Amino acid sequence: MPMKPFFILVKCHLGQAYKVASAIAEAEIASEIYSTAGDYDLLVKVYVEDGDDIGHFVNEKVHCFEGIQDTKTIITFKAF
């Protein structure tokens, strides 16, 4: 089945970025995790099966990690 990529910007509570990044990596739900500067601490690249509900994925698989303050999901479309 085709996979659909999307990105999640993660804002962590102060001092929690490495803990959150490690927890996401250990859960094996992301293909890539990057530290970022600015309003968000992490950029997480995720693939789901085409047709899967991205909102449910983020709510059930990402928001559960302790140390997350806020997220912003970026849904992708056709690659050029």
C-alpha cells in the first residue's frame, strides 16, 4: 500500500527536547527526527499508509509522550 509522508513540529517543555526525541525514536513511529531552532524544538517526519487518519495518528501516537507542550502538523501533497 502507498505511504503518505507528513511532518510534525513539536514544542517541548523547557529541558525536555532530548527526552521527547529519544522517546519518539524508541517508539519507532518516525522515519526522521531533527532538532530545530525557533518556535519548535523538533521536526518529525512520519509515514502512514495512504488513507490512514493523520489526526488520530498524531493524537494517539505522538501526544502521549511526556514533555510535549504543543505540536503543529504539516500535511504534504504531491512531491515534485
